[in-house]
Amino acid sequence: MNPPKITYRSLMLVIVLVLMALPSSVMANDKGELLRRTMADIALLNSQMAQRKTDADGIREALSARLDEIEAEAWRELKEKGINTESEALRNPRLLYDMMLMAEIQAYIHRYTQKIGYYRVASDRLSYLYQQADDDLKIVTTLSGMKIDALISQAEKILSGYLPDAQTIVIQPENLTIEAPEKIWKTLKSRK
């Protein structure tokens, strides 16, 4: 029995097929590794955003407790001094200070509530992006490089958008809307 003849043509065909298959598997491995790194970045940022949300929740709760204390103090002052009108309340230094402090705390509570919503949306968006990357990683060998590149580009854009807010909670006092003491008076009297 004679061994099969290997012709130059069949050898070239095998080499070409191997070379064609090799870059795609190498590219898939590179893309897969890039996806894994991107997923790690997403997971880290998502963890940081969840921590900022927890921090903001705690701060908002502490502010709410302090607001309740100041409101109780204002009520004591109202009763002790027999204050019944807005003009009397605005002339009483202690009550005026309490109402101004209540307005400022309410503004901070409102801003922290907004931040909590922002962190919640960010976390949901990052979780979705992570899941999308994980799904693509599972089928990376069948995906085109362009789809992976688009996903990584989208992930980098989202990551860079949220990254500044992941380190600390920033509330700009100059951007707060603080109510006037007169409005706080009306709110305080309506709770009577």
C-alpha cells in the first residue's frame, strides 16, 4: 500500500486554511481578554457606585434625623414663647435660626435624594452593560471583531462618564435651592 501523495497544491491549501483560522482565534483571544478587563472595570465601578449610594442613604437618614430634632426644638420655642404668627416667628432669633437651618437641611436632603437616584440608575446601567459583555464573552469566538469593539467603546464611554462620581459624593452648596424662612414657617404651621 502506497502512502497518499501530498502535492504542493494540497499542502498550500492546508497552510492557507491554518493561517486563516489562526488569526481569528488569536483575535478572539485578544478580544476576549479585552472584554474580561472591561468587565472587571465595570464591576469595580458598579461596586463603587453602590457604595456611594449606600453612603448617600446614610447621610440622608442622618440629615432627616437632625431635621426632626430641629423641628421639635422649633415647636418647643413656639409653645414656650406663645408665637402664633409669621411676623412673630421671624422676629424671634432662635426660631428664625431654626427655620433657616431646616431650609438648608431640606435642600441637602433633596440633593442627596437626587444623588441616590443617580447612583441607582448608574448601577442598573452598569449591571446591564456587564451582563451584555458577559453574554458577548460567552460567544466571543463567533462574534465579529467590530461588534466587540463597539461594545468595548460603549463600555469605555459609560465608564468614563460615571468614574468621577464613583470616588466621592459631591454636593455643591452653591447649587442648592434653600427655601425662605417664611415658607418653612408655613410648612411648620401646616403640621400643627
